[in-house]
Amino acid sequence: MKKVTGIGGIFFKCKDPQKVTEWYQKHLGLDTNPYGATFEWFESADSTKKAQTQWSPFADDTKYFEPSTKDFMINYRVENLEALVEELTKEGVTILDKIEVYEYGKFVHILDAEGNKIQLWQPID
């Protein structure tokens, strides 16, 4: 079974997310939105299969990354979230929550070997 297929997003803490977003827009040309910036790309040689990676600054005091104490969280794209969560559970990986479904995909959070919170995302493309 294919597990991770790519990076779905990079999330990080900062003192002033709006200021950081504006800085990246002004100085590095990011096409920003209320969530940060979305990078679109093509998933394979088939130029009709579009994908995306999200870049998002979060407030320094966000609780979203807990129980991890790190200032970042990586979102990994996966193909079959239910099967992967089942396999990870059997392997003793800490699953932090239940799979949630939104119009843009399915999500779940896990902890890696050092307690970093990881977000797994099965996009609905």
C-alpha cells in the first residue's frame, strides 16, 4: 500500500501571522489567502490531475499543534486514509483523533516517534 504521496502543507507558529503572510507576499511574491498560500502543481505526467500544497502561519499561542511542543506541523498527502489509520493503529502509532471529512478531503492527526504532531490528508481532488 502506498502511504505518503507528498507534502500537503507546512504549518508553523509565529508572533504575527498576518504580518508574516504580508512579508512573504511582498518580498517573495506568494499569492496569499486567509489561510496563508496555496501552491498548485500537477500530480503526475497527466497534466489534468492538479494537486496543491498549503503554506500556513499560525499564531504563536495556537493550541492546534498540541500535544506536540514544536513550532511546526507537517501535513502529508495520502491515498487511502482509512486503510492507513488501520495499519498505523496495528503498528502502535498514536492516533490523536478520529478521521474528519470536509469538502476538500479527509484528515487525521498522529504523533511521530519524537512526539511531533503530524496531519494526514486524503484530498478530494
